[in-house]
Amino acid sequence: MNAPRVSFVSLGCPKALVDSERILTRLRAEGYEIARNHDGADLVVVNTCGFLDSARDESLNAIGSALAENGRVIVTGCLGAEPDVIRAKHPNVLAITGPQAYESVMSAVHEAAPPVHDPFQDLVPPQGIKLTPRHYAYLKISEGCNNRCSFCIIPALRGDLVSRPVVDVLREAERLAKAGVKELLVISQDTSAYGVDLKYQAGQWKDREIRTKFLDLARELGEMGIWVRLHYVYPYPHVGEVIPLMAEGKVLPYLDIPFQHASPQVLKNMRRPAHNEKTLERIRGWREISPDLAVRSTFIVGFPGETEEDFQLLLDWLDEARIDRAGCFKYEPVKGARSNDMGLPQVADEIKESRFRRFMERQQKISAAQLKKKVGKRLPVIIDQSDGMSAKGRTKYDAPEIDGVVHVTSRRPLRTGEVITVKIESADAYDLHGFAA
């Protein structure tokens, strides 16, 4: 009897991607085949995103496409927390589960297409099934979030912070490193709050006791001899404790910090954690310890109540902070978010668009100036795509998919996943160009 075939769609952020990898690993371990196309599969699983209206629309369209091509669809993920929304548009889906509901997803799959156990097919690599290239992997250290930002519904979708015990995280990281992963991207909803819910409980790792804490985890990961990149780090005071690890080369000199804005009033309206912190002073202090530190961030323009003065504060802050990479989003009123009911004046769409363009123009100049400083240097580059003598890679200052790349030429064939030294010969607004030294 042939093994059931499951087609899979993964939408949303890297945290959702890790959820998809866990489900795929379970499916493969139980003997299911993973199909490349919906047509011909026994069923389709769609892991949805529900954070912004545009993401909800994308998820509903993906469900519709899967139904049209296959007809048998199970829905999971963040939008799954609102089954009425899904059923109203697509009443014929087989089952709906919320985010992180791995057991419920598997139960729905079992009911729709019972597994056929075949010990010769059920070979799963120790690191599990990964949707990223073999040389890098996301390492999710917690679920949920304790913050209550007024524009965000993540806590309603994914619940409060639940940290994974540090030993579990380190075991997974070690398995990934042994499987050939060269770069770990540490992710969660609030990475610097890691372990708060567990009161930083200690665990026994190898010959020593390690606390379930941001600094302790970063230090141990830094001993594994691979690149360690920290994402979604809120600028709490204790974040500065990891900067010496970056200066020592243990952890990549890179921080992904979602500042979201710089105006104190807008940040207060957003209910951002650490919104009263003196972030410019903090960034300057970090760079004194680790001069080559790269900071990337995301910002929202057009938040309700944002004035032209608030926006100008943000532009001035960018000039001071010299953020290496920044993404910008135009505010969207998300259903269920408290920002909808705060009585703040809405910003007109044409003003949002204008501020978005002005932000991106200002940041492009800053990014270009930051990249120009790297011209003439020899930098380690990890190769993501290779076409023989030419390739695309990334420096320690760039995360996959969201930051820029290095266009590399070489006298020898380059292999995906290898780390090489590249002499940087030129830079443009977002990317570097160089020759393999």
C-alpha cells in the first residue's frame, strides 16, 4: 500500500516556518510522503498567517487555491485562531487548528489520510525536516509574548511567553551543528525576554549548570563554532551583556531590534516595552564595545496620532542611529488590535504613503553609506547560491531573505554553504560586490 502524500504551504514569519518544519518532521516520521504539488496529493496542509489584513488575504487565497487544485485542505497557523473567518470564505475545509497546535494538525491528517507505516520510508534526519537551505536553520527558543503592544494581536493568537528549557534548545542546536548547519538564526517573539516565565531556571548541560536566560544561551551557542545570529531582540538594559560576546567573535555582531518608532508619544501610544529607554545612547555604547556591530530594525509609519513632528523625530533619529538595515511598514488597522479603539486620529493613506517614501529614501542613503565603509575590506562570506565561478552570499552583517547580499566572483567553483573570504570591491544601496580572495 502506498504512503499517503501531503502537500504543504507555509506562510508568514520565520516563527511560523519553524512550526511548519515541526509538522513536516512529524509527517515524515510517520511515513507520509511530502508532495511538491497540490494536484495528486491526498491532502493539503496550509499553515497561515493572520497578523495583518494583507497577510490574512494571502492566507485565504492560498486556502482557496489549495481547494481548487486538490479539494482536501487542513488549515493551521495564526489565522486558524479565527475559524469563523475561514469557514465564511471556505466552508469546505476539512479541519482548522490554531498556531502551535501540532497534535491537532496530526489528528486531522490521520483522520483524512490514515498513515501507512513503512520502516524503510520513515527515515528522518536527526535535525528533522527543514525548509531552509542545509547550511542555515532557525532556532526557536520560545512561543508567545508577554508584551501588549497596541497594534499587535500576537499574544491573542499565540498566548503569553513560554520559553523552552535551555537544555532542550542547546540539544537542538547541537544536532543542527552536527548535521552541517553553519548558521543558527535565533528567533522568538521577544528573544531578550527568554526565560523570564521560567524564572531563569537552571539546567545541566554537559559538565555545568546553565540558566534559561538570554545571556547564558547566547554564550553556550557561541561555543559551538558556527555563526549565531540574534533576531527580535527588544532593547532592554541586559541586552548589552551579549555585546562582549560579539566583540570576542563568539556571536555574530548583529542585532535585529524592532524599534518601530522613535517619537516618545508614538511609542507610548504603541505600548512598546522599553519605550522610555535612551536607545541612541545604548546603541552608541554597544558600538564602543563592538565597533562593527550591525543593527537592523523595523518601523511603522502612519500609526494613529502620528504627527509630522513625530515623523520628523523618527527621521532625525535614523540620522543619529545609523541603522545598517531597516524595513518600514505603513500602519494597517488589524482586527482585534487595541490601537483601533484608542480614539486617536487616523493618518490619511496619502500621508502614510508619503512618509513611507521619505523614510525609505532617508534609510537608503544611510544603508549605502554604511555599506561603503566595507569597500576594501576582506570579509567572511557564507555562500547561499552558487553558479560555478559566481555566487551570492552574505557577510556576518546580513541575515538571509531580509538583508542584502554579496555578489561574489571567483577563480574556482564555489559551493553552497561554504564560508570564504571575499575582498569587497564595490557597494551599492543594498548589496556588496567582491572577489573571492
